[in-house]
Amino acid sequence: MPARPPTRLRACLRAAALGAALAAGAALPLQAQSLAELFDAARAYDAALLAARAQAEAAEHRQTQAAAALRPTLALQAQGTHGRREQPASSAAGGSGHGQIAAATLSARYPLFNRASEAGLAQAARAIEVARAELALAEQDLAVRLAQAYFDVLVAVETLATAQAASSAIAEQLAAARRAFEVGTATITDTREAQARFDLARAREIQADNDLRVRRIGLDQLVGRSGVQPWPLARPVVLPPTQPPGIDDWAGLAAQAHPQLRRARLALDIAGLEAERARAARLPTVDAIASLQHSRNFGSAGIGAALGPTEGGFSNGQIGVQLNWTLGSGGAIDGRIAETRALLERAGHELQGAQRSVVLSTRQAYTALRSGEAEVGALEAAEASSRLALEATQTGYRVGVRVNLDVLNAQSQLFATQRDLAAARYQVLLRSLRLRQAAGTLAADDLRALDRLLQRQ
């Protein structure tokens, strides 16, 4: 018995694909969400990003501590003592007695010259910028990880839909082969070949269903929600061109704005300031100081000079300038200066390495994106050719010039091409984000731009 017409087959495939996409998430409560919405959720949940955010906050507190070294300080010291003395009445001290002394000292210090503390404050300010650069890197990494998990789910949905459509089409071909064998127009070989292909298609369908479940769990874990349903690509699929189009343009962007380079430049500045702090150890420090002291005695008659005048007290105050200058350190200062010079040289080499690494990564990401775009174009052409080849093979099967195995091979080729094309399209979108990450320009707006290519469900 002849197979169904090609137009009916295409309608069956579309229906099966739609049913697979809907059934894939039926076991979970669906929350259709865009990339940008899930990115906002992940920013409040991802442990790596939250750690980077806490590190940036800690850097601000360290700057407060460094600034305190250049600000006035005020200290209060108080003490109380009790004394008792036993002396013979005939002694020169005049007999026994007891007493208490209460004393308090208020002291203040204001730095007038301290090059080491000034350099430390400058280091703390740059450490804040380093932490912010690391936070930007963490946000970009999260955006790429989210897009990877998001598109992995969509690819798994497409793979399952294709596997179910293949099972449906092969089942029809198996039924046709059985009917043809019953009426004597085909051999048992056609039936067995179709049965083997159907069993393999079912195994692939089970595997695709399991992979989809695993991908969904990964996405849910990343954003801290359950039952997340990504938006698929809108139909017809039109991928945007890469802008700017040139590889040198992207390399130039990376050399200017990448957070990794900003962090390396700041690390070089911090190393230079550390060398300045080491040299500052040879310089004096000058502080303005002031103190006020009050003491009062409470004692009984006869306690004598040991406890001061009975029922008396005194106050004194002073103000001045204090100079501290290390004249010899046994070579410790010279050793520290030499060490910081070497560390400064190391930071310079690390900056050069970071520049080369960023430019190389950007060029590689650009090349991968352009290769992916070319692959999508080739697979789109292959899909059209495979569909025409299937229709021609089915026509030949109906008129008796093709066998059942030819139809099964043509079907397998079409479904494999459709699966690869869907994966390649999502891979291009992911590579576009990786290119922006490599150039250091990836932001939440880039995710919103991708959302415009997706179809709200």
C-alpha cells in the first residue's frame, strides 16, 4: 500500500513537534520567562555573584579603615588605685593610713605627615575599583551561564520534538510496510527494516526526554526557581547580523573596556603604591599631639607622701608636635623596597599578558561566531534539500522504483538535519554573548536584545 502524500507527512511532523514541545514541560508548573527576567532572578540567587558583591562591599569598608589613619584620633584612659600603709606610731612617716587615687587622661593625635598612610588610602580606593571590575566579570559570567542553561533547555525541547516526529513518521512507514507485505507487494525485509528503525527512534526519544528533564533541573537550580519554561525562537527564524562586523573592531573594544584589563591596570597601580609605601618607611612621620590629665587623691591623715596630699588633686595638659623617624632597620626597609620593585615588575608583565589574552579570546570568539553563522546557513540549505529528497524518495517508493529502506534513510537524514539546525541557531545566539563577554561589553541589554528574537508563550 502506498505511503501517505508528502504534504500530509509535513502536517503530521508539525503536529508532533508542537505536541512534544507542550508535553515536555507538562510534568512541571510552567513559568514562561524571558532571559532578562531570569537574569534578574539569578542575580539575587547565584552564590558566585553574591560573593563578588560582598567582596566589593568589603573593599569599601577597607577604604574607611585606610582613611582613618589620616584622621584625628581621640583616646580616654582612666584608672583608680587603693593603697594602705601600716607604720609604727613612732616612725617618721607618722603612723598608718589609707587612700585612693583616681586619674584620667584624654589624649588626641592628628597626623600631619605620613606618606605610607596616604599611599595606603590610594591603594584602598583602587581596591574598590578592582572589586567592581571583578563584580562586572562575575555578572558577565552569570549571563553566559544562564544563556547556556536557557538554550540547552530549548535545544533539548527541539531534540525531543524531532525525535517524537521521527518516531511518528517511522511508525507510519512501518504500518505501510506491514500492509504492503500482507497484500504481497513487499517483502518481510521492508517490515523488519522499518521495525528496527522504529525501535531505534523510540530509544532516541527516551534519551531526548531524559536529557530535557536534566537540562530543566539545571536551569531551575541556576535561577532558584522551579518549572521555568524558556521562550523558543520566533518563527520564521531570522538571526541578526554581527555588529560591528569586523574582527579588528571587536579586538579594539576588548583592549579598551574589558574589566579584566581594568583589573590588571589597577593591580599595577596598587603595586606601584605599595612600592611607594615601602620607600616611605625611610621618611619621618609627624603628628600633632595633645593630652589633658587630671588626678585626685582621697586619703586619711598620716598616709604621707606615698599617696600624695590628703584630699587633694591636680590637672595638667600639653600640646605639641611629635616626630618619629626610623634611622636604622637592619636592612628590613631596603629588603622591602627591593621586594615591591619585583612585585611591580610582575604586575606589569601580568598586564601585558592580560592584554594579549583578551585580544586572543575576542578573536577566537569572533571566529567561532562567524563559523556558527555559516553553519546555520549550510544547515538551512541542507534542510531544504533533505525535504525535497524525502518527497522525491516517497514518490519513487509509490511508483515502485524505491524501496522502504530508501524512505527510512531520507526521513532520518531530514530529522537529523532539523535537529542540528535548531542546535546551531541557539549556538549562534550563545556565541554572540560569548563574543561580547570576550570583548568585555556584555550587559543586561544584550539579553533583552535576544529576548526580542524569542516568542513569548
